Amino acid sequence: MKQDILIIGGGASGLAAAILAARKGAKVTILEHMDRVGKKILSTGNGRCNLTNLKMDASCYRSENPSFPMEVIGGFGVEETLEFFRTLGIEPKSRNGYIYPASDQASSVLDGLRFEAEHLGVEVVTGCQVKEIRTGAGFQVATGEGAFRSEALILATGSKAAPATGSDGSGYELARQLGHRVIKPLPALVQLRCQGNHYRQLAGIRTDARLTLKAGGQVQAVERGELQLTDYGLSGIPAFQISRFGAVALDKKQRVEVEIDFLPQWEEGERETLMRLSERAALLDYRSSGEFLSGLLNKKLAQVLVKAAGISPERPAGELRQGELRQLARQLRCYRALVMSVNPFANAQVCRGGVDTRQVDSRTMESKLCPGLYLAGELLDVDGICGGYNLQFAWSSGALAGQAAAKRAAGEGRKSR
């Protein structure tokens, strides 16, 4: 079966690539190993699909080739993305710069992509496992559903994150077979598992906090937001944002700690915090030590921190000595959580690592090693923070790959005629 372009992977970047290529007249086929395309899109943004973000700069992305993500987005940016979705009937809306479909349904985004691909004549082969790729006079792809040939090939297979949605890491081996280096994938945007049984008492608590992740004693990342405490450790957006740094450090066998400031709204340091606690203890001297923080912190959290400071929760607050209050101030402002591991790929939203982007042209997404091969989306060594950034990179890289592949296929077609 001969096509102008074959796309392996029918996720966000693969569908974007297919549509942009087909709009330029290319004959496109998507080979998808799941029973349907776009399954991961349905889970993004808690089912609402955070399409992109109006704040877009280099600080929102991580890669061993730091300039690469924004070079790609510079070729197909937020405005082009919004216009692209409007052509699919998806009306974007902003929530403080976070862009969602007006329907608040990820399913409507997937429907828009699917309907457009079908309208343009894109062939979709589901349940299709790729067995081998050969090069020479184009690409020959052997699959369980037969053999396919094309002038150009786009790898958009996703990473290893959330394998239940189709991202099983199979694309890494295909990229390696075609000569590419793969930086070790590790879970990112994922929960942190910490040492200690006391987390069971804290499960379900949500609180504003500032998290500082240290590896080998050095600060790697700082984030503030709503921390979610689980029965095994730390979750919520600030924990997700720093998790990729923890995963890298743990992979290097480094000691990883997260220092948690449970009172980030107090800009002053521990000394001033001690003064405030002293005043509070004097004012509420009739309460127990386990109760005098009520109204300032979640009650269960306060009691755990009081115990961590070596204070009996039953002691009257008015009896607390300065040394004890100093220990409590330290726990409130710099509680140390020892990270033992990050949750596995099954729980991760994306991966750190992937195909080395130094081997990819950021203007076209074409391989610098294998002409006619294009790479897009999570397969690459690019991971964004929470907030629509990973989807934006998927749309941008997919669009550039699709347009460039269509141009190449058209040129090859003219040569053959």
C-alpha cells in the first residue's frame, strides 16, 4: 500500500500532522496500535483538554537541548494553534490564560480532529502493530495489518507515560533502529513517594505550600501551589512540576529531599514566624498544643507537625517554651520530606527524556540522520510544565512535521513523474 506520508501514532501530534499534511494535498495514512486514535487526549485537563496557554516562554519547557522547544513553537505558535482549532469548529476560551474548548469537553477536541481527518481522506488503520521499518527509496513499514510504503514517515508514537492510553514506549526502539539516540525516559508530572507512615494521617489534605526539591544537597526546583497530601507522599501541581528533577536525581542514586513551607503567605523567615507563634500561644494559652494552630492550618496537618517538633499535642499552648516553638516554626516553614521514588510511568502525565532533539531540525521536525523521517510530540526529549504546554508542543511539532513532510512528498512525486 503506497502513501505519500505514513504517520505512526494517532495521538495529538499525529492527528495534527495528518490534518496539516492532508490540507496540502498529501495522501496520508495513520497507523495506530490502539483500537482508536486520540485516546490520551480524552484524559487531558481532567477531561476538559487544556489546549494551550497564553503565557508561552522557555521557562515552561525542559530539554537537554534547552532552545529547541521554543524554536519549534516559534514555527507554529499559540495564535496559529487557536486558529487551527477554530477551523475544526472548536471555539477556544481562556481561564486566566489557560485555554480550553468552550464546550469544556476533551471529547469535542478529539471529535474535531477525527472529523477533519476523515473529511480530508486521511486513512486510519487501528490495531496496527509496527514490526519493522526499512529505508531506501522511501520507507517500507511492515505491520500486523500488512506492508505500507511512503515517501515520508512521521514518528508520533508518544512516550512511556500513561501506557493505558497507548504510550507504551515502542517508538523509542523504532527511532533507535533509524539511527537516533534516546535519552533515558523517566516519569514526569507525577506523584512523589516519601518515607514515613505518618502520611496516612494526612491523606486527602490540600493546602497552599512552597516546595523546594534538593538533590545531593543542591536546590533543583522551587514551586508554589496547592499541595495534595496522599497516604504515601506528595501530589498536586507543585509536586508534579518538580517531579522530573526528582526522577533524574533518584536515577543517579542521589538523596532527594523536598523542603515544604506550609505558610508561604508569610513572607518573613523562621525568626518572625517564631514571634508570631509566641504571640499566638500567649493569646490561645488555654488551648492544647494540638489545637492552638486551628484556623491557621488544617487540623490534622497541624497535629502531625506539632508531633514532628517533639511537642505533645496535649500540652497547654501557654506552657510551650521558646525552644519548642522554634522547632515548631522550623517544621511549619521547612518540613523535610525524604523522597524514596516517583510513581511509575502508569501514573505519569509525560516523560522526561526521549529522542535527542539535537538530531532533529526544529524548523521542519525532520531527522538530521535519516532524510524523509520526521519526529513529533512526546517521543522527543521535551517535557513541559502543567498548563497546556505539552499539548502545545504536540500541536506545534505535529503541524511542522506534517507540512514539511507534505512538501517533501510533493517534491518527490514531481521527480518521479
